[in-house]
Amino acid sequence: MIEFKNVTKAFGNMVAVDSVTFTVDKPQMIGVIGRSGAGKSTFLRLFNRLTPATSGQILVEGTDVLSLKGNAKRRWQKDCAMIFQQFNLVPRLDVVTNVMLGRLNQHGTLRSMFKIFSQRDIDDALAALDRLGLAERALQRVETLSGGQQQRVAIARGLMQEPKIILADEPIASLDPLSAEVVMGSLREIHDRDGITVMCNLHTLDTARAYCDRVIGMAQGKVVFDGPADALTPEAAREIYGAEEGLNESVTSTSISSGAPVRARSNPSAAGQGAQVAEANAATA
Ligand SMILES: Nc1ncnc2c1ncn2[C@@H]1O[C@H](COP(=O)(O)OP(=O)(O)OP(=O)(O)O)[C@@H](O)[C@H]1O
Ligand SMILES: [Mg+2]
């Protein structure tokens, strides 16, 4: 159970996130949409404590994570894995080491400084890579992978945190459509199989419709839409993006929707996902 209560962030006079209030009462795959500057990234960064909030509370199982300090704050950041548009990997390190870096915040300073990993860390990292369809890339330097593969390495690193929630800030914005589908399918599979909430900033309506259960629309820092993905009609989208855009869906669309969009959850079989990952690996190798 997650409760956002009047969460607000101001940068000087500019209110980037304005009294955001909503509840997540069961694990969900949530898409956050809105035009550039609506406050989507700031909102995720507040949740993860990368940016301090100005006021409000975020209660996770009854604890206000916005007021945690020191070790408790670090524990929350471990519980709340963050995936970024630009992956934030270490390009010259190999894939498996990058994944194991997801464990660092669970180890003491000395072990972290010297990057000393246990056999369990190594086994878990290989299992996470296998799950993301990247086992055979383990020893390759990250900089030699495609964007889609790098984003899946970043997701594997997030899984190493054993998170309770995954936050993703435009995880597919730098990817080609096929890689974007594989990355969104991976996040959906993690939600379905691990039963954790995934909250994902997206700039394409069709991606939100195809992969998310619930969509939150933001405009000027406020929540202006909150409903099931099916309720995201063109009228609702116009509200979120502003009528003056003349809402050209192609602006908020990738070619993911140019075929028949398949709701990921209607095809959640691990085998299907594996085949899709293998196909994309072949295509992007
Ligand atoms: N560190 C900062 N200092 C001052 N203003 C900021 C800062 N970070 C964000 N803002 C402002 O807050 C508002 C919301 O920004 P934010 O990055 O959250 O939007 P966004 O919805 O993620 O946009 P985009 O789709 O372009 O990523 C913007 O007006 C932005 O200029
Ligand atoms: Mg952003």
C-alpha cells in the first residue's frame, strides 16, 4: 500500500510537483504521462529521495519515506530501484560487474569500495541476466552492447537490489521500437511474476495503453488524470497534453502501436517473453 499525500516540490517560485495525492492499494504497473516539464521526473526523484520534497508525505506500508534519514533512507533507496533513460551504467566495466553494483548499497563501505562480491552476488547477477535474456553477454564490456541490451542490464542491476518497487524514468525514450518493446515487456514480466509495483514515466500514449494497468496524467505538476489504461481516450489525452497541441497522436506515439498493440499481460508466458528477448538479442546483436 502506497499513499501519496499532497506531495509538493517547488524550485523557487516554480511548483514542479503540486499537491500530488493518490493511493496504490495493490501492486500495479503504472504509467505516468504528460508533456515535457509536467513534473514526471521530479515526481519519481522525490519518491526515490534523489530530490528532497518541499512538503507532503509518501506512506509506504504506513512509513513516510520522505522523512527517512541515514541508514533508513538508504534502505528505502535499495527498496526502490530506479531505471533511467540513459541507463547510468559504467561503460568500461563488464556486464556482470555492472549488475553486481546493484548490491553495493547492501554491503559495508569497505566491501563496496573494493567491489568485493560474494559467490551469492555473482550467482544472483547471472540469474538476473539470464532472466533478462542476457546471460551470454555477462563478460562483455557494457559499451559494446546495444541500447536495448544496456537498458536490460540496468534492469538486472535494479533486480539485484531486491526492490519492492521499480521506478523507471522514460526507460525506452532512447531506444528503437523493437528494443523498446523488449524493455517494456521485461518490466511488465517483473511486475507480473514478482508482484511488485512498477511506476514508469512514458512519453508515448500507446506504450502506456499497451503495458500499464493504470495511467496517471500530469500537467503543470498536478495529477489531471488517474484511471485504467482503457479510459485513456483521445479526449482524456487532450486534457493531459493540452488542447492547443491539437493532439496529434503521432507526437505521443512510437511505432510500437503501428501494428496491433498486444497488451503485454495477455501474453505473459515466460516462454513467450524469452522468445521475444532472444529475437531482439539477435536483431540487436
Ligand atoms: N533542479 C531543478 N531546478 C529548477 N527547476 C527544475 C529542476 N528540475 C526540474 N525543474 C523544473 O521542474 C519542472 C518539471 O520538470 P521535470 O523534469 O520533472 O518534467 P518532466 O515531466 O520530467 O519533463 P520531460 O518530459 O521533459 O522529461 C520543469 O519546469 C523544470 O524546468
Ligand atoms: Mg522527465
